[in-house]
Amino acid sequence: MTKNNQTTTHVGDGALLECSGIERRFGGIVAVTGVDFVIRPGEIFGLVGPNGSGKTTLTNAITGFYPPNEGTVRLAGKDIAGTAPHKVAKLGIARTFQNLALFNGMSVLDNILLGRHIYMKPGVLRTALYWWAAQREEIENREIVEEVIEFLQLESIRHELVDGLPIGLKKRVELARALVAEPKMLILDEPMAGMNQEEKGYMARFILDARAERGVSVLLIEHHMDVIIGICDRMLALNYGEMIASGLPRDVVNDPRVIETYIGGAHG
């Protein structure tokens, strides 16, 4: 698998996403503290750590669900710390979730179309003028959705309900919903959880293709170290909310602190 260049990155060095001194507390519990990292345009950046290490808390801080108590989050140089999640999405960050957030009872097509909501402009006037404005908007949105459906090879199941799909396809539908938002930055929270080896291979290929063909940068949270080593340019390891290692994947996974804290469990 081809990767981007893997030189050491310093904070502020051509960053698309820059996090500096991130701390998030819940009452007296410090969930994340002192986290610094940079993701460059077109980079796939891995985030790893054992359960409870602060990975999801960090992504929630980035996307506005739980703003950091301290530190800065910058997207293309703009400070977005504390920005509401829907505004973060409009600025160009899309995400998938550790636990699937699809709408059962709805088709694959309709679930993916929901990813276009940030571009839709509902209102009484637009409804009244449907044949002039709203219909044109709907056609444009559906064209983008169909393009992503083809990109992720979901054509044959576009009208099926998501309820009965296997986990691998559900994860792909969630990725499609994120991609139709046309993000600059894509945050994937354990996109390969529950998949077999073949499904993991497909998902890894789609992530690489999304970077190559759609120009997105990716923050990838994963427990599968073979995936992290295979497709990530750089990575960061957390434990108890603190950074324990960062750099090139093979260097990080061989760091004694990383091996001691979670690698053995991740392979078990």
C-alpha cells in the first residue's frame, strides 16, 4: 500500500488540523491532557490506545461534542475549539462513530443522503418554489450521493434497508454518508471493528482511495495494528489520556511504552 511521505511534522508545519495542549476534564476526572499533533493535507494519521485511553474524548473535543477545557483546535489555521458540531461539519470535518449511527427502517440511499443535510436549505418559501429551487437542489445532492455510492461499490444495495446488512456493509454506508458531506478532514472511529480480514482489506482500500481520489485527510482510530502500519503515514498512541508515543507507525508500535500498555491486548 502506498503512503505519503513520512517525515517528522512539527506543529504548524502545513497543518490542515492542528491540536495543541488539548485537555478535557469531566468533573475531577482528566480524560485527556497535553495532547499535541498535526495532520497535513492528504495525510492518513492513526490514533491508537487501549479502551478508556481518551481516543473518543479527543475526537469529541475536535468535533465540538465536548469542547476542550484547555488547548486549541485549528482547521486550516482557523480556531474551531468550542464550535458547535453542526458548524464544525460545515467547516469541513466529517466523522463516523465507534457505534454505528445509521437509521434503521431507512434505505441505504436515504441514510447516505442524510450526509448532505449541511448543504440543504429547508424553508416554507423554498417548498413553495419547489419546482424552481428546491428540486434543483435535490437533484444536485442526489448526483453527489450516487457518485459516492458508485465509488464505494454500494449500487446493488442502494434501496435495501440498512437493518439487515452485515457489519462490513453498514460500516461502508456510514463512510459513504461522511464522504457525501465533501469533507476536508475525515475522522473514522474504529471503522473496521467487527470485520473479517476480507472486509478489513476492502475498507483499507476505500480509505486509501478516498485520500487519493477525493483529497481528504484522515484521522483513523483503530485497534487493528496491521491496518495502522499498512495505511497510516504517522500515528499517535495514548494511554490514560496522555501521549506516550508519536511518529512513524513502525517506530511507535515498537516503542516499549506502547508494547507495555496495549499492543499485546490489541492483538489478542
